[in-house]
Amino acid sequence: MVSLRGITKSFGAVRSLRGVDLTLAPGEVLGLVGDNGAGKSTLMKVLAGAVQHDSGQISIDGRDVRFTSPADARRERVGIVYQDLALCDTLDVASNLFLGREPRRGPFIDRATMHARAAETLSELHVRVKSTYQEIGELSGGQRQAVAIARAVSFRPRVLILDEPTAALAVAEVRQVLKMIRDVAAQGVGVILITHRLQDLFEVCDRITVMYEGRSVEDAPISDLDIERLVAMITRSGATNGGPGTGANTDTDTDTDTEEVA
Ligand SMILES: Nc1ncnc2c1ncn2[C@@H]1O[C@H](COP(=O)(O)OP(=O)(O)O)[C@@H](O)[C@H]1O
Ligand SMILES: [Mg+2]
């Protein structure tokens, strides 16, 4: 459904993306992993239309697309929940869900309809809040994350990108978010999950793409991996290519690090 090929992006002298390939099928949960600074968030901003890449191809259902704004990506039904959520703390749950597209009656926001629809959306996703009138700032981290995901899902995406959705959550809250991911994927949505919680990947992912210093370096079904192999892939410690000390060169790139920009 989605294919990224040879994506590059520089910010001034910083070459954040140096050639990334990634694919995603409908209903698939893809784990996108890599150390801090590997380029995961930048790549996802490219796919969500928030950052424009320098070269490379994005295609959706076989059509080449080029996004110049988040609205372009939303039209292609690519949804994203950013690391820092972008919810409005002083507004209630329903207002956050419908921010910018509130149901109206004449010139006024139709609050009754908005809250009824919010309750419906949340219950479809098994998200529990005391009331849709609660301010976002009063919710737990897990509830806020769930509302942010519900907002993205309410746009009916076919691709849903989640950037570190469980980083700041308690154990029970992590469980809920993982369940939401499975539910959304079961409806045919392709989900891309960025996380440092490697154990979560084994619970929800079908496949893993590993990034290293701005490149995609590995792509494997999760069933072929265990935590040790995954860590070795992320750190490129060589364990995937015969282990350290064998002299195996795991660097498949032809260019050298001498061109690295400080
Ligand atoms: N807007 C930006 N301006 C300059 N550099 C950026 C910008 N966004 C990201 N970068 C740089 O790109 C690299 C990749 O960052 P990022 O995509 O956030 O990595 P990750 O999400 O894998 O931790 C980092 O070196 C980061 O500092
Ligand atoms: Mg990031």
C-alpha cells in the first residue's frame, strides 16, 4: 500500500535521511526502530506531509505522490500522532477530538452533537474517560495518548503513524495503547509504530524496519527475531552477521564516514 524508496532529507548541513526504503501493507503493524537521531521521526514527518524530502519516491497504492503539507497527506488518509501529542490542555476531550472540524449549527458549535459523537468515537475504540467534558489537562498520560490516537483514527486513516506512543506511560496504560494498535490494524489500517520499548514490538508488530544514521539497514518479520538480534540490528554490533570478532563488515554502504558532517 505504501512504499518509500531512497528518501533523503538534509536540514542545512545535517543529512538526517540518507536513503530510506520502507513498505507497509494494509492491516500490517510495522515497527520502526533505531537509536536516537537515526531519522525515524523525520522520515515519518515526510510521510505525513510535515517535512518535504529532497529526493526519493513515495507511492501509495502504486501512485507516486508528493506531499507539500499535512493536509495533502490527510487527503491520502495518512494520519500521525506526534511524540508530543499536540493536544490542547485547557479544552475538553470532545473539543480536542474535533478541533478544527467541530459540528456546527449555524455559526455556533453544536456542542451536544459534538459530545455525542465524541462519546461514540471513544467507545468504538474502548477508550474510557469519565466524561467527554473533562479537560485534557486532567487526564492521565494513558488517557491523553488514547484521545490523541482516537482523534487520528476519527479521520479514517489507511496509514496511522504513532511516534513513541508508550514512552511515558504506566504499565496498564501501555497495555491499552497496544490493544488499540491491534484493533486499528484489524480494521485494515496499516500502522507504523516507533518505539524504544522493544518488548512491545513483539506483542503487536508483524515486521520491523531498522534505521541507522539516516538509512534503512534491516527489514525482517518479527517472527525471525528475538530481543538480542533486534538490539544487535539497532546498534549494528555485528551479531547479525556472524558475531563480533569474525571480521564481518556489517556496513553495507559504499560511501565512508569521512563525508560525515559534524
Ligand atoms: N528541523 C530540524 N532541523 C535540523 N535538524 C533536524 C531537524 N529535525 C531533525 N533533525 C536532525 O535529524 C536527525 C534525525 O532526527 P530524528 O528524525 O528526530 O531522529 P529519531 O526520531 O530517530 O530520534 C538528528 O540529527 C536531528 O538532530
Ligand atoms: Mg524521534
